[in-house]
Amino acid sequence: MTTTSTIVTAGKTKLPRSTRRVEPIYYLFLLPSIILFTLAITVPGVMGIFFSFTDSIGIGDWSFNGLTNYIAAFGDPAIVQSYLFTFGFSIATVIVVNVIAFLLAVGLTSRIHFKTGLRTVFVIPMVISGIIISYVFKFLFSNSLPAFGEATGIDWLQTSILSSPDFAWVAIVIVTAWQAIPGTLLIYIAGLLSVPGDVYEAADIDGASKFQQLTRITLPLVAGYVVINFILGFKGFLNAYDIIKGLTDGGPGTSTRSVAMTIITGFNGGDYAYQMANATIFFVVAILISLLQLSLTRGRNAL
């Protein structure tokens, strides 16, 4: 039920203020979600933060050790390297994904034949499991491409890129981008379709080229979508695990081990409290990125 009241203060009349009373039945429908979220996420998260200040291995006795795990994590070369790889991989992937997705969106919203069917084809990768995709591409990188390189005499193709500590990350970027482009593409298509056609008609009358229309009309009008895609994509790539697990398992050595993989590997290796401190640090980083996202997208009309 909604009521509207007018506030009068010192001879000045303010605009009507709408006051809403939430019906109790809404809270009843909300209760199961709150309970599940609390039991599945909030409680384990709080317990994890608690145990990050202990020497627990996940089972058995434990004792408090203060900030020892956090101090050790900041000085651990393996953890530092995993953060460097994760951030570098995320930056490279988000750029590749957004550039390709934007160009595809421009093409799929132009006056071409079969664009509806093409949109369907391009979104197929997003519905396939990441671990399945990684195994398929692992076969291609480890067997098909080297065989093609030997048959054609191309030396650099004869060795699997996954075995190179310097270039294995390139394969991970390629596969991750292949799966992530469709979701980003859909958002860009929505943004491009929201641009009024009259704007382009006026630009045509003024003699603007297609490139000028793209850079001076399209990009400024969909800037909000670009910002959102970049930040959401970057946050998502920080949690990379399944594709890396299937392609390289963090190798060669630990050159492609992400933060998520480092944490999970530590859990299985008995470093529960230590990696929980690492997970807490990672959680704080994610919150800071979310706050950045809110500050950059506040007031924008996109989405």
C-alpha cells in the first residue's frame, strides 16, 4: 500500500513524498533465500575469516597465531606470483574480449543478412562448460596444432604452447576469451540497439563517415556499457579456475597458477588457515574492485 504526503516547513511546500509499507507476506517469501544465503555463504565466510587467524589445517586442534598467516602470505613468492599472473591475465583477457565483442556487436547490429542466426551461433560458447572447452582446446594445442606444424614445416607450431612457461598464458587467454565473448557481445548488442537511429541519419546528412560515426557517436553513447563490461569482466576473470585447471593445471611449474587455484590447492595440501588468509585478502581485493565499479557506473543509464 502506498500513501503520498506533502511536507510543509517554514512556509515552504516540498514536493510530495511517497511512503511505502511493505506487506509482511513479502518477508515470508524472502526468508528462505536469506536462510540459504546465510547458511551457504555468510556462515562459512565468517568461519573462514576466523580460522585465518589460527594454525588450523582444517581438522583437529588449532590455536590462534594472530596475523602470522597474513604476514607470511604477503611475503610468499608463490602467492605474489599467482596475484601477478591473475591480474595480468585478467587485464589481457578483458581487453581481448571487449574489443572482439564490440566489433562483433557492431557487425551483428548492422544491415546484414542472417544476423539473427549469426547471433545465435556466436552465443553458443557461453552455454558450454568451461572444463569441457578446456579439454577440447588442450587436445588442439597439444596434438592438432603440432601435427599441423610438422606437416607444413612451421617450426614454432611443432611444440605445444601449453608446455612453454612464457606463452602458456596466451592459450588460457584465447580459450577464456572464446567462452566469455558471447556474454559481453549480448550486452553490447543491447547498448547499440538502444542508440536512436535518428542520430546516424543526421550524421549521414552531415557527411560523417562510418568510422567517424563509430568513434564520435557510437562509442560515446555506449560508454556506460563499455565501463560495465570491462569491470564485470575483470572481476569474473579474477576467479579463473576451471579453464586453467583443464588446460595447464597451473603449469608449466606454477607459471599459470591463478589465485583461486592457489587457494584450492592449499586447502587440499593442509594449508587451510594459511590459504584462508589468502582468500580473505582476495575477498578484500574483490570488494575494492566492486566499490570502484559502483563509483564508475553510478549515474549512468546503461543497463
